[in-house]
Amino acid sequence: MELSPETVQELVAMGVAWGLRVAGALVLLIVGRLVAGALRAAARRAMERRDVDPTLVPFLSAIVYYVALAVVVIAVLGLFGIETTSLVAVLGAAGLAVGLALQGTLSNFAAGVMLLVFRPFKLGDFVEVGGSMGAVKEIGIFTTTLATPDNKKVIVPNSAVFGGTITNYSAYDTRRNDMVVGISYDDDIARAIQVVEGLLAADDRVLDEPEAVVAVGDLGASSVDLIVRPWCKGEDYWGLRADLTRKMKESLEAAGCSIPFPQRDVHLKPPPAA
């Protein structure tokens, strides 16, 4: 079957037109991707120059990149004569269906955005969130990564982080050590308090302000419990606690005080005579 010259001419014209469209779309995709990458890098550099929180830099630069890509894709579809308005409506309906199916994932995403906006903690802070405790290593869109004191990697969903209580142990420069030491009921309370206060005064890690507290906290079943509450810098917390625990035991015993332990007296009664 032979084609008429008019038909051949129309096919050639159609092929050239669609070929130009495809070539233009490919060029637009390649250039658009390069431009999106350049915009992401520029946004990252701008935020770093303005000392934006390092936690926000990857998140915001990624938003810039994907928004630019979305604009490029819509422009490419326009080259082929596709009505983008109806496409946006279809994508919106599809997004609603996907959102209903991924409620848990979207809640993690929303919580991640809230964490990045309100920033209750930052990278490196020691926190307790979602039932886990550790140093913050990464704040992602969906999860937060912690490193526990024994160097375990814990990944907590952001919904559990933002939806629960957040305890940030690194939020302030100073911390208070809450310690309890028991002495015998036969010991001199004033002497024991004097010994502990001497230990606190001799340790340079104990801050003068706020003032440390040493007082009788409770009359226990086997001991008189003294509360010891010195303030220190956050980085000295665990070292000071360990050293004071050892020194209080040694110094109190050297001063004649005893540190009692729970004990029970058992009295045996003879059986009644037959």
C-alpha cells in the first residue's frame, strides 16, 4: 500500500514535531535537574553562612530541590499538551488516598517537621524520648536516631518523640546531683553533715551558686538518710557523682559514722511445755 505524498508529508511533519517535543523535554529534564541541584547547593550554602541550625539545613535544602523538580515535571508535561490543572487535581485525589493509607508514616513526617521547627533538642544533646535515652545523632523526617551510653543505636519514630514527654539533660549548662547517704541512728548527725560539707567544699567541680544542700531527708527503717544536692557543670555530672559516692563512704567511716544496711532481728520463743 503506497502512501500519498500528502500523507507522507504529514507523517514527516508529525514526527519532526514530536521529535522536537521529546528532545525539548529531555533537555528540560536534564537542565531542570541541574538547576534544582544548584538551587539546593545554593540554599545549603546560604543557610550555613547565616549560621542556621545544622539540623534544619538538610531538610530545607531537600524541600528546595524537590519543589524545583516538581516545577520541571509540570513544565515537561505542558510541552506535550497535557492539561496540568486536571493532573494536579488527580494527584491531589491520589495524595488523599495515599495519606489515608499511610497515616502512621504521615504522623511521623508531621512530627519530624514540628521537631525541626520548634527544636526542643539539637544534635549532640543527651535526651530521654519515647522511652529511650541517649545522645541525639540524627533528626530525620520520620525518625530520630540516638546513641545510648553503652553505644547502641536506637531509632525512635518521630510521632513517639513529639507526642510524649521530652527530657533534655543538655538544655542547661548546670545540673544538680541528687544523692542520698544513710548513717546510723547512733551517729552524730551534725558531725556527718560537717564531713559531707567538707567534701563538697574541697571539690572544685561543685559550684558555689546555686548553693549545695546537705540535710536530713528522711528517718528510714534502718538509717537516718541525708540528702546531698551539689550543683555542677553538665559535663562533670557523672564524674562528680561517682567520686562523691566513694569519698562519702570512706570519709564518714573515718569520722566514726557507720553506713547501716537493712537488717532484721529474729527472736525465738521456746515451745510451750507439754
